Amino acid sequence: MDREAIERSLASYRGHLSHGNTWNLRKNLNSHLILSKETEEERKKAYQDLFHKNKPKGESEENL
């Protein structure tokens, strides 16, 4: 799913939520949602860099 499709879906969902008593739900959705312009490859590299930096001795990626 590309970023534009996600943004359209969220806009639709927020519009639907606006018709009810959902202020806390909308607030939580906004505070927990992170959209990034990183590519999948950039995310994987960042994760691998983080994992290798904080990897306990004897752990492997297969255990995740």
C-alpha cells in the first residue's frame, strides 16, 4: 500500500470517526501513528543497524 493510499484511507476513517463521540480515539490514533517517507530498504537497513548495535552476545536475527 503506498503512502497516498494510506493517507486517503486515514482521511476517510477520520471523517467517519468525526460523526461520533470519538475525540480520545482520534487523539490516540494521531499520537500513535507514524508515517515515514523512508523506503522499505531504508527501514530494513536502519533496523539491521540498530539490531547489530544492540544485539546481545549470542543472539541472531533468526530469533526475532
